[in-house]
Amino acid sequence: MIKELTVNTNEQRDAPFDYWPILNRPKLKLPNGENIAVWIGMNVEYFPIDRPGMSINPRMAEYVPDPANYGWRSYGMRVGIWRFLDAVDKYDLPVSVLLNSDVCYHYPELIREGNKRNWAWLAHGKNNTILEVKMELEEERKYLTDVVSVIQKSTGKKPKGWLGPSLSETFNTPRLLADLGLSYLCDWCNDDEPYPLNIPNRKMISVPYSIEINDAEIYYRKGLDGQGFYQTIKDQFDTLYEEGATSAKIMAICIHPFLTSLPFRHKYFCKVMEYIKGHDKVWLTTSDEIADWYFKNYYDEAVKSMAERKRALGLT
């Protein structure tokens, strides 16, 4: 049972990042002078049959079993993701997988196919119903250790990045993940560039992810159709591509196979990729490679720039 979080009143309860307006930051340059780095974040998730999850019919979400909603979600792993793989191979797409560790037990074929294609594996919790928000410190430490260990054993690669189920964290999560050797988070969705996080005695960054151009937001919450998905992604890309001529920008295309890879929507994902690949000065890559590039070229400069801003404003 997950217990209520015991708050240590001596512990600072702030976001793990400073306010750092994009106005005065160092200009970013991608490896070959591209305007924009685009990464595809594919959520590969496991939903237990006896707990509520994302539901197409919320009225039935508490049913145990819940054939309507469980079946809707499981289509993504049974069929949708294999349709997605056809597009991955057709367009030669790098993929970053937000991976529930339970997937490693239940859908091992996906791990095999991902390793064939050299996918980047990010830790995405145990499954998509357990959230960390009320975990105590040692409970969360054990939970995260188990998640990372299972993914590393199954994929043969230790994850570098993290996305919480439903973007969930505690105040302890970044430090615990850093202790486990992870180097970036995607939960905060508040920037178009990577930036350093405030984790004492650890080097960790935020890599841009997105709520607004996430298919869960576009299709599930806003109820847009495939053309709306295409137009939303296109408009986001066009603006960031133009701005990236001055300082490079990062864009995540965030998808779930049970949403984007349904037959009547699949062609709009393909249309998005054809549009993006029709531009030069685009780095189609993984979130791991974006993080490595930023650490190598800009992390130290960014930390220095942030410190100088705080000193100039008398904040230190």
C-alpha cells in the first residue's frame, strides 16, 4: 500500500529548476547546423486489467474486468504498434521509447524489435497505473531501483532518461534517479530547449517533452481528428523551425500506439513525417542523443549563465 508522504519541513519544497528566461541564454547550435532536433517519444505501456486507466468510456472505468476500456488500450500493443513499426521502417525513424518496466514481462517481442532498430529506452515507471506522488522516500527508492533494473536486464541498456506515468514525480524523484545513474527528465514540459536541473552534486537536465502536441491531448482530451493532429504538429514544427535559425530548438512528437496507430489515424502520422522529412536542417534523433549533445556542448555554459543571472539579480 502506498502511504501518505511524510513532509520534512527542513527540506526545500521548490521545483527542481530555476526561472531562466529564454531571452538571454547562450545560443544553441546542433551538430550539423540544423535548426531543430525532432524526437519521437513512443509510450509503450502496460495497464493492469484490474485497475482503472485511461478510458474511452469513463463510465465503465471502475468495472473489473473492464473489457471496453482495457480492450481499447490493448489494441495498441496487439496491433497498433506493429503498424507504427511499418512507418518507422519506411521513413527510417529513430525512436525513443517511454517504457513501463512491466512491458518487459508481458510484451517481450517489442523489446526484441526495438533492440533490432537500436531504439533509445527511457524508464516510464512500472506500469501506467502506479504513480509515485504519495510514496515515501525509501519506498520510492526501491520502486525506481526495480524499474531501472528490469529495463536494463531486459533491453541490455541502462536507461538514461525518465518520464513519469502521467508525468508523476515526488520532490525526491530527480535525486533518486540521478543516484541510479539517469541523466535527464522529460516530465516538466516547460521549454523548447534542454536546461540544467537543480540536483545537488549531480548533473541532470530536462529534455523537452510536450503535453500540447501529445496525441493523448490532441485525440483523447481535445477530440481533434487526424487532420487536426497533422495541422497541430505542422504548426508547432514550422514555428520552432523558423526560431531555430537563431538558436536551435527541440521538438518531441509524443504518441501512444492505441491512439495514433489506429487505422483511420495512421496515415496522418505518416503525413507528419513526410512533411518534416521534406525539410533540410532537421535532426531526426533520439532523446538520448539530444541529452548527450547538450551535456557535451552546453551544460557547463548553461550552469555558468544561470549562476551569473542570479548574482546579477542579487539572488545568491
